[in-house]
Amino acid sequence: MRRTDRLIELIQILRDGRLHRAADMARELGVSERTTYRDMATLQASGVPVAGEPGMGYQLSAPITLPPLNLTLVELEALHLGMAVVGDAADAELSAAAKSLSAKIDAVLPEDRSAAPTGWGFAVYPFADAAAGFQFMPVLRAAIRSRQKLQIDYLDLDNTLTTRTIRPLKLEYWGRVWTCTAWCEMTDDFRVFRVDRMERAEVLPGLFVEEQGKTLADYALREGRR
């Protein structure tokens, strides 16, 4: 598993706000405790609100939710796509300006937001990852609004490509990486898919009707109990 993939997986584990031991997280991700300690130090140094230390456990000290800004998700998507493109340019001055702009935007966002505190996106994720998957955002947004199923080709963290039918429920933003919470019919369970690891997203005909146990409210209730 790539280091950037481990970092986003660690954040997914910690998002419940509970205390997690490094040994347990290491076992879940299939790495050593030493590697987990290094990863947690990277997240803390990048500004992610993680409290804890080796031997004590780790937890998010502030919730990570969607920022209450006067920006729509589409506007935020466009803003960070633009910064990713400019930041990856050969022009060193423009690249530095993109990083500076990201820091200024981070500085005015409140603590309770999906984008991590100052500089996290640029510290953790390369620019190529930031732009990957943006082609599917319009399809995902439209499917969520209209309650349409999607068929996606998804590259798992072990680089296995699978074709899945999903009911997309919510888009979230994690420091320039977007995720889609959905009901996955292949696993018959909720899954959180990284948009940048989607290879294809196709709308299926017909609308899905919300069923008990498969709604966004059901997902939120289950996560709250963990």
C-alpha cells in the first residue's frame, strides 16, 4: 500500500473521534507499529488535528466535516483543481503562489471542516493525485441528486480492479482528495470510495428507492455508534 493511501486510511479510522492504539491500526493496515508511528507523525506535522503519542493512542482532536463557507462543493472543486494544475507547473513562482494561496484559504476556514488545517493537502498528496478523478465529479453529483445508481470500475488499494454497482450518497473533501460514500451492491454494505481511484463511472437507467438500512442516515447512525 502506498504511503499516501495509508494516510487517508488512517484518517478514515480516526474520524470516529475515538482513541485508537497504533498496534490496532498497524494490524488493520498490514504494517509495523513503527511505520504507523511515522505516519501519525506525518499527519500531525501536516496540520491534521490528531492528538496522541506512541504508547498512548491517537484520536482526532477536532471533527473533520464539510466547511461552512459561502462556497459550494462545485466551487471548492474548481478552486482546488485550478491550484493543483498551477502547482504542478514548471513555473516555480506560480507553483509557490499556488501553495501560498492554499495556505491562505486554509487559514480562513474554521476548525470544523473537511479540508485539514494549513498545508495538509500539499504536504500529503502530490499534485497528480489532486487532479485524478475530477472527470467523474459531475456524474457523481448528478447521480446523488437524482438518486441514480452508478456502475464504476474501482482500483482497490491493492491495485485490484473491480466493477461495482453503487448507490452514491455523499461527496466529502479531504485535503484535495474527494471521497464518495455509497451503498455497494457487491459487498452489500456501505463503502467509502476515493474518487481519484475510479477508472470509470457510468449512470445506470432508472432511479433507486431509499431502503431501510441503505440510506445516508443509516450510515451516519452506524458510524456514530462506532
